[in-house]
Amino acid sequence: MREASAAAPRVVQPVAVGSSTTAVLRTANAPLVTLPLRFIVTGLLALFTGIGWLIARPDILATYHYNQYVIAVTHLFALGWLCSVVMGAMYQLVPVALETRLYSERLAKWQFAFHLVGFVGMVWMFWTWNMKQVGHFGSVMAVSVGLFVYNLVRTLARVPKWNVTATAIAAALGWITFTIVAGLAIAASKCVYDSETGLATAVGVSTVVGGLRAVARFIARFDQISAMHAHAHLSGVGFFTLLIVGVSYKLIPMFTLSELQNKRRAALSVALLNIGLVGSFLTILMRSPWKIAFALVIVGALAIYGWELRAILRARKRANLDRGLKYFLTAVGLLAPLSLLSLILTWPSLPLNAFTGQLENLYGFLGFIGVVTFAIIGMLYKIVPFLAWFGVYSRHVGLAKVPSLGDMYSVRLQVLGYWSFLCGLAVTSGGIVLSSNTIVRTGCGLLALSAATLAINVVKILSHFAQPRIIPLATTKSTRTSPK
Amino acid sequence: MNSTTVTEAAVLDALRGVIDPEIGCNIVDLGLIYDIAIIGTKVKVTMTLTTPGCPMHESLCGGVQMALLNLEGVDDAEVELVWDPPWHPTMMTEVGRAATGVRTG
């Protein structure tokens, strides 16, 4: 027949494709689409709440960050928005990208319940600064993270071909575990244990309380702000950044029709990120002047990552990058100013004053909102259309004309969201540096506009579940019809 | 028993109804179809995907089978997925390359 057939293909993986037209909402490897979708919708609600909160209270960003409101909003973004979406996406992507099967969907459903209760309770209790209850809800969150990590570790254990993406995911799972342990230890250090003597007869309870008191004494050795910063870096670098780096080594080549160009370079970037984070955690915690050395290791890792990503993009076969990828790659580009800021903030002789305090706010904002949020929105424009398309149209392929992923949302809104996000990021950053409530509120208004475009597009995409756009093909046999 | 004779051209035409939703191009012009074998009323298609681990894997393979079974004169259809030789843009047709902007260099 055509030129390709002359190559005499060697069959390496026959696929059993049944003749059944049974409606399916899952692939062989990935879970039901409703599982990741519930995490993603929860995450989006947290994002909208968080941005609304910042518009109502711009002082959260315009003043120094060591107060209960900043901590509450940070956990809303980190746990409610970012963790929700990342966890849901990982349940979908890890089995597909690594060609394996999710260990347990049931565990994932239980994890969602713990996650929801855990993060909502934590944010609420941080806001009211009830650290005892933060500890309780944090424990619920720890159960959630434990179930998540266990499920994915068992999933990774089945991966047929271990690669740099699997390594990065495995390391990220270790870091999220460490993050939650460190967070619980910090919460324990802020509690008062005056009830311990009254529990002397209840051996089990008094042992737990005694243990918490010992943890509190240990954590009290460290500067409290440094402990909080070290905890934040575990999640920001160890979980989110490591996942962005590792997963993009698989997804960027897949979406751009390219290939990983240098496996050693990719592995080196992941290894250096881990080494840098170990050193950064310890030096930040101990307020050591050596923290700049480990910041340089992390910046070096990100530079190597950028180098490999550039090589992947230069070798791509798809000339045009879609807007979702542009979101993601712009977010990766924002790692450059973030890295520069990290070097400034780790400079040994940097004075601690109101201005540098605002630079620390800017660093956290650029990290969690600039880089991670923008990257995740870009990936959501890949994941959510796929989930809806798979749930609605997969079983109609070959029998009917179905929309492509790009037909399921408005590209104009997507472009508006892209630019309003970047403008919002720039304006809010200016407001943070200048400690201006008005400018921060204006910037967050632009971020809200971007979030609104995302919300409308997500509704458009999910509306395909209610109103599928299916046009039967003209060649259909009279005896066979598209399944309901 | 079906009396209609199936031709390769008819099979290719039917397979043009199967679109890769990520790239927005049908799998024939995308160059994913490696071979078509027609034995009486049975059609066997050997195909590939643009990348191993493609999330559209089952949708496309299932779609190919449905398109074949939907064809007059076909009573049995088999789809075989292979990775060797790996897909490359040079396998695309001119129509596919023009429609998607995928380059071969």
C-alpha cells in the first residue's frame, strides 16, 4: 500500500481490541475519569476562593508574611488548589505515561475524602489560629498523603520500564511525605501541652502527648520562620517543581512530537534538584550562610532542565505550539526570575528589613502562583479536555465524527486568560514589592479575570458530558449504530 | 453471509473517519496505518501510534475496529498495534502534513 507498509513492521505488542461497543469511561490503565475530575474541580474551586480572598484582603501579600492569614491562604493555594489538581492529574497521568495500572481506585476515593476534610479544616483553623485543631486536621491530611503515596508507590512498582520521569515522581512522593511530617512537627511545636498531667492514667494518650511535647521541644531549637521556610521549600521544590520537571520530560515530547534528547542530562537535572533540596532544607532551617551554595545547585539543576527542554523543543516535529503548552513553557521561563530572586534572598549578608521581607513574599508568590499555578493551568488545558473527550467520545470513534480536543473550549478565552494572568502576575508583583494594597488588589483582579476564563472554558469542556456533539458518519452500516 | 467485496481503498476511506483528537488529523494521513490485510470478510489492520504511552491508545485502536466493522462486507476485524518501525512524520501524507503543520526535518 503506502510507503510505510514497505518497512515490514515487526509486531512487538499485539493489542486485544474487543468487538464490544460497551460504554467505557476508563482506559485500560487509567482510572475512571470521574476520579481525577473530582480532584480537579475541587482544586479549581479552591483557586477561585483563594484569588477572591486576596482581592478582599490584599494586605495578605502587601505586608510581611509571618501571620495566620498568610499561612491560611498559602495552605489554601498549596493544598486546596495545587495539591488537589496535582493528585488528581497524577492518578490519571502516572499510569498512562508510565504504561502501568493504578494500584487502587478505591484507595484514591478514600484519599479524596481525607484530602477534602484535611485541607478545608487546616485552612479554617489556620485562619482562626487554633493550632491544636490545625494539628488534628493536619493529621487527617497526613492520612490523605499517606494513602496517596502508598497508592502511587505500589503503582510505580509495576512500571515496566523505569525512566527519569518515574525517578522524579518517586522522589516527589518522598518529599511530599517529608513535607507533611515537617508541617505536623511545626504545628506540634506551636501547641500548649498543659493537659498532659491530667492524662496520666490514660497511658496511650499520655504517651502520644508526651511524644508531641518532645517533638515541640526539638522544633523549638530552630528559628520558627526558618522552619516554616524550610517546610515551604520541601513542597515547592521537592513536590511541585520536581513533578513539573519529571513529568515534562514525558509530556512535552509527547505533545510536540519530539523525543528526550539526552537522558543523562535529564537525569542530572533531577539528581541535582534532589541534592540541592536536601542541602537547602538543612541550611534554611539552621539559618546557615551556606544556603546560597545549595540554592546554586538548584538553580544549576533548573538551568540543565531548561537546556534539555530547549533541545526537545528544537527537535520537535509540530511546528505550532498550542496555547496550553505556551502556558506551561512560560511558567517554566518564570523559573529564571524566581531563581535570581532565590540567589538574592540567600545572599549571606542580606539585611532583614521590610523590603527584603516583601521580596520573600514575592518569592513565594512567584513560585506558587507564577510558576506552579501557570504550569498547572497549561496542563489542565490538556488534561480536562482529554478526560471529557474520553468519557464522552471515545466509544464513538470510528462510527461518528467527534470533536478534537481543541474544539472543546474557546481558544480566544484561553488567550485572554494567558495575557491577563501575566499582567496580573506583573502588577501583583509590583504591589508586593511596593507594599501597596491597591496595586495588589488590581493585580489580583487581573488574575481573577484569568481564572474566570479558565472557569468558563472548563464549563464548556464539561458541558460535553451533558450535550455531546456527535455527527454519525455517512458510511454507517444499517445494522450497526453508534452506542448510546 | 455478506456478498460485498471489501477493497483497500474502502478500508482507508473508512479509517479516515478516525481522528487523532490531540493532533486533529485522521490516522491515515497521519501515517499510523502500516498494513491492511483483507481475507474474505475479515480485515486485519496493522497500525502504530505517534508515541508509546499515548493516552489515546485504546480510543484509536477501538475506533479503528469499529470503523472496520461498520464497513459493508466486513464481518470480522482485527487491529494489531506495533512500535517497530517507530512512527515518524515522514510517514504522513502531504495532506496530513499540510493540515497539521507537522514538519519532517
